[in-house]
Amino acid sequence: MGCSHEDLNDGVRIVRLSGRLDTEEINRISLPFTVAATSGSKSVVVDLSAADFLASLGVGAIVSAARTVQNRQGRFALCGANPQVLSTLERTQIPKVIPTFREAAEARLAVQLPAS
């Protein structure tokens, strides 16, 4: 289980989650994930392409981070979920409240803020 992030030249922060986002692991990375997703850029993409499993606590952490970013007038999206993770997101109706894309490039375009 891992959490890393990268700030891109276009102002988007990519937060990458990997491994099994089960109850035990999400408790371990919840704080690093929240900090990575909610500090820094107002444009955040959470890349789930390396996540094998997503439990309800993981969904909750993602929703909480999305709300924080959106409350700061930012944009938040998900990308790269495998069929099992996407099924969990769809069962909890996350794509209705958080834009969800197959490819990172699509998600990056969706969250980019207009130049000031």
C-alpha cells in the first residue's frame, strides 16, 4: 500500500494510491493521503491505476479529500481504476459526485483551472 504525489507543470497535483486500500492499510495512509490531496494545488487527480482493492474506508477518505478541495474552490477527479475498484466506486455512486476517468490525461484536463 502506498501513497505518493507529484506536482505537474500545468498546476495539477497527481496523488497516486497503490496496493490494497483495505481497512488496515487505509488507516495507515489516511493522513499522508489527506495531506497530499488537500494541500498545495487546487487541481487534484487521484490516480487509482495501481490500487488493487478499495474498501469503504478508502471511499470515505477519497470523498472527504474531494470535499475539502471543492470547498477551497478547487477541482478533484479520479482516474485509472481497475474493474474491481471501479465497481466499488460505482456501487457507492462516487462517479455521480466526483468526476471519474479511465485515463490520467482526461482527468488532468477536467481539473485544470483557467489561467489567472
